[in-house]
Amino acid sequence: MSQLKDVITSYNNLSFSDRIVFYTTISNDTTVSDNMQSFLIETRLDGKGSCLYCEGTHVVKNGKRKDGIQRFLCRDCRKSFIANSDSITARTRKSITVWAAYLRCMMDQKTLKRSSEECHISMSTAFTWRHKILDTLRELTEKVYLTGIVEADETFFNVSFKGNHKRSHDFTMPRKAHKRGNDVHEKGLSSEKVCVPCAVNDTGISYAKPGKLGKISSTCITSTFEEKIAPRAVLCTDKERAYLDLAGTNDLELVQMDTDCRTSAKEGEDYGIQRINAYHSRLKLFIRRFHGVSTKHLGNYIVWNDLLFGNHRNRDTFFAQLWGQLLCARITRYWQDIPRRPPLPVVA
């Protein structure tokens, strides 16, 4: 009996994502079955019941929906909710099992068509779910903090308005459509190129974000990395002068070198920019498999790439942790918000 109490105490001390790992391990059910509702009540509502909106404790049961899902009512803020309210799975009218299966498809890099077939959802739903998941993970990856030796450089993608705009009432193509999406009218780093500052440290943790159109600037570099790189870290870059302000204002040791050059600035220290160049190659290859992505969604695909190739954990453990983060996040996305995003959100 004492051992059982110790197990219960240890379980109660686990974080939400760790409980997901524990739950999926002992149940041998990594797809997460529909009894996940009781698990969500225990974790998101703290078992006894706390409001998902105001975090009040005066929560009572409020009947069940037609599908048998338990509803709750907060006596403090008077809002009614279920266990997965205020999350990306809310208001989708799909079982949590379907969401888990779709996340599996994303981890396996399956196409929209294949994912929709396996999860029995429409292509439009598959596309919407892809960006609901990536939106949530993008907000979570904003907590990335790079320490140690950090390599930084920028890469460029063609501006793309990819998508079917024939029925759009909010968007007009500013130029003639590019049939293949690979042609640009202006040579060099023009406004038809999206600049993406990227950084990766010596442990493989990466951070990248669309910055602006055209050539890089010190303002773009600083706004992208000023809260992402730890003070006194070693910043390795090429000869681009835009990194000087970042290093000066954030107490970074800046080591600049020619492209593909490797140098020993200190005894025993081997600096270079090969790691960031390899990151660029991998990112370009990942984006290319989608035959180009719309500029307004480029940030999401960068996050997807970072999660897939920056992870070195066991596959089932990685799935459980991602799934736990998605369920735990207090983020709501509606399908109509995704196509209405500005076509060029990166203009600075």
C-alpha cells in the first residue's frame, strides 16, 4: 500500500506532458483512445475541477453533450466548457483519437492526401489542422534560448502567393501568377525574396523566423535574435555587418569569418559556420518537397522542419511530449482565420 501511495504522489508531481508520456507508456496506446477525456479532466482541470478560463475553483458538472462528453460550469465566470475547451481541438467535432492519428501523420511527413485518407477527414480539414498544430508549436518554440557556441546566417526564399485565390474577396494578386512559383522578375536580393535569419548552437538547437523582404538589416537581425541568444555566448557568422549591432547590444562574443572558413579564435575552441550551412541545406530540401510554400505560412513550415530534424528522442516519447504540449497549450484557432492571414506578414 505504501508503494502505491508513493507512485500516486510521484504521478501527481509530474508535469502535464510527462503525464502524457506515463499514460501512453503504461497503456501501450500511443494513439490515445477516447477515454482520454477522463485523463484530460484529471490533468487540465486538476482532477477536482478548475476553470480553464478564469482558473476559479467553483466548477460543477453541467450535464453531458449528445456524444456523451461531460460539460462543466464555472460559478465564478459563468462560462461552460469541456475538458478540451480553449485548445486547438476545441469545436472541431472530431474525436481526440483522430487528432492523435493526424499528429502521427505529420511526424511521418505524410502528404495532405494521405493524411486525409488515413484520418477520414477532408483535404481542407487536413490543411487547416496542419496549421492549427504548427501555430501552437510555433508559439511554444518562441521559448527557445540558444547558449554556448551559436552559428547564425540568413537564407532566402522566393515570395510566394501559393493557393487558390479565385474565390477570395480579400486578396488581389499584386503581380502576374508564376506557374511554377520559381521565377522572379528581379535579380539579386530584391523585394521578391524573403530573408530568413537562422541560428543553431553546438547542441543542435535551432531557431529561424521570416524577417523581411530583400537584403538583411541590423534591425531585422536584432529583433529576431535579441531575446533568443544568451549573453556572453559565442556568435559565429560570416562577414555580414548586420550582426555587429546584435553582438554589441547583447554582450555576445562575435567571431566573423569568410564563408566555409573554420578558425580557432581560442586555444581548444574550433569555430565555424558549417553547422548553419548544413541547416540551410536541410531546410531548403524540406521546403522543396512541398513544391514551395506560401510566404504567409513559411514560418510554420520552418517550425515543422526544426521539430522533425532537431529531435533526438525516442519516437513514441517525442510523440507523447508533442501531444501533451498541444493539449496543454491555451491556444484556440478557427479555420477561417488561416486563409485570411496577410499574404506578406514578414514585411518590415
